[in-house]
Amino acid sequence: MIVTLSFVNGFKEKVSEKVFSFWGHIRVSYRQPVKSSIAEEIAITKNDTVFNNIKKLPQVQTVHAFATKNAILKSTDELEGLMLKGLDTTYQVAHFKEFLKEGRWLRFNDSTYSREIIISEYTAQQLKLKLNDKVLIYFFKSDQTIRPDKLTIVGIYKTGIEDYDKNFAIGDMKLIQRLNGWKEAEIGGYEIFLKDYQQMDAVSNAIYNEKDFPELWETRTIKEIYPNIFDWLGVIDNNGRILLIIMTIIAGINFISCLIILVLERVRMIGILKAVGASNWTIQRIFLYQSGLITIVGIVAGTLLALGILFLQMKTGFVRLKEAEYYISTAHVKIIWWQVAAVGGGTLLISLLVLLIPSFIVRRIQPIRALHFR
């Protein structure tokens, strides 16, 4: 049970972190009710009042502007359509560092836009490109003309999440502003990173209900943008609960069987004790003591074994996963100590209730029959 809970906790946390690290926890943008997750945003004008109100919230860690633009990357022989996500100097690179497999982060230019780009490992393989290669990028402008540009690949990333790796590249937001004919104050929206992802819904509602929040803007949590990923995580969570219930039932049945056998093996002893005047309670205490000893030793040994397996996984990562299917290559472990204590305490409680069964059996044993028991 401890191993199951820790693996489920770790899996959910690691996959959630990947989703959040790429897009943040909450996105503020112009209201587009039928907008897909990989469609461009309608421009909004930076609002310092809203920005400062968001930053003042105690749950907020960082806020930064972003914009996106559809583009086509072209190598010598291949073409690949994707979305260029533009960021600026306010972006906290720490959010992206774990994904960067090769190269470095973008270097921004104060006078003009940066001619650097970070692409995914998937895109690099499709286009047969590597670090420091030049790549042609074609943008569709608002007047339906095509604008080519040449950018240098300075980084290659991999999140393990197909929706990201196949669809996005990272570049300078100034390039997108120039292509769209936007002013410097116009952006696609704001990305918000929180200290605790469980506060997403509450913070999103708080920002939207601010009196200075523009009527045509909206707030959306990453759960609303990518519901399929979080629905899948919810299914895994439910599977974990079902597995725990099944394990509890099986363990309970095994424990009852063990205790009944313990009593049956000592039927003649019970008969002799009753024959020499021992009360039912005296005999019950003997079995309760022995059963309690088995229970406590089992709980301690099981807990130590479980923690040993978990710490070994944390150090060596011997349990591997298919990243294409599970979004992570190594099973992640998160030990929540109150859960460990709850499993131990719950096991002890259930065991004490189960211990009552042999106690009742002891009461029903008659000395004369017990002495002849074979």
C-alpha cells in the first residue's frame, strides 16, 4: 500500500510539473470561447494594474507575458508546421531548464528581436537538424503574405508530452510582435506560475473577479486548456484507490486465515488450559498478545521494506517507463509521511478488529472435545 501510494503520488506530481512548467498554472488572455490549445491569441494591451494585482497575490510565484504565432520550419529536405511561442526577458528560465537537453536559453537583444530559436527533439529529428544549425522559418502575416526568416537553433528540448514536443518551438516575443504589426505594449497574454498548483481554481477565480480586470479578458487554468491530461491523471488516481481497496480485502482475508490456523493448531492447548481452570479471557489474552505481536512486527517490517524499495527507486530509478505513453521515463516517487502513518495505523486498526474472530472461537471450544481433537 505504501509503495502504491508513493508511486501514484510521484507520477501525478511529475507529470503535473511537466505540464505546468511549459505553460504555467493559469493563463490570462483575450476571451476566445472556442479557441483550441494550439491556436494564436488575439492581442491584448499590457495592463500594469492587473499585472501588479496578480503579482501581489500570496499564492503567485511569477508572472510573465507571452505570445504565439503559427509557422513552418524548413530544412534542406523537410517541412514541419508548428507554433512559435514567444517569450521575453521577464521569463524565469528555471521553469524550462529541466526540459533543455542540449544547448542554452535564448539571448535577447535590446534593439531588435533575437534570431535564435529552441526546438524540440522531435522536430529536430523530423527536420534532421542539430544544435547551431540555421533553419528557415515561414510566417503567415495578417495580410495573407508569407514572411521568411532565418534563425539559429541554440537549444533542443524534450518534455516527453506529445502535445508540446510536436507542436511548439520557443523564440523571442518581439519577433511575433513585429510579424503581427503589434505595438510594444501588445502581447498574447500572461502566464502565471503558482507556489501550490492545488490553488489554481481559487486563484483563477480571484483574478477574474478583480474589479480592474478587463471585461473582454478571461482566465483559464491549465486543467481547462488540457483537460485530457488531467482526466487521465484522475483515472490513475482512481485506479490507485481501487488497488488499495483490493489489497486491503486480500490482506484481511489472509490475516483472518492465519489467525484461525493459529487457533486450530492450539486447540488441545486451549482444552488443557480450560481443564485446569483458565478462564476464557485468560486464554483470549494469550492469543491477542501473540496475534498483536505478529501484527506489529508485520507492520514495522512491511513499512521498512516499502521505504527501502522507495529510497532505492529514488537513488537508482530501476523502475523504467515508456515515455511516449506515460510522459516520464523513470517512475517518480513521492513519500507523504502522513499516508505512511495512515496505512500503518489503518492496518493496525483493521488487525485489532480481525483479532476478535479467534477470540470468539476460543470461547466456543469445550475442554472435553478439545482434548480429543486431532
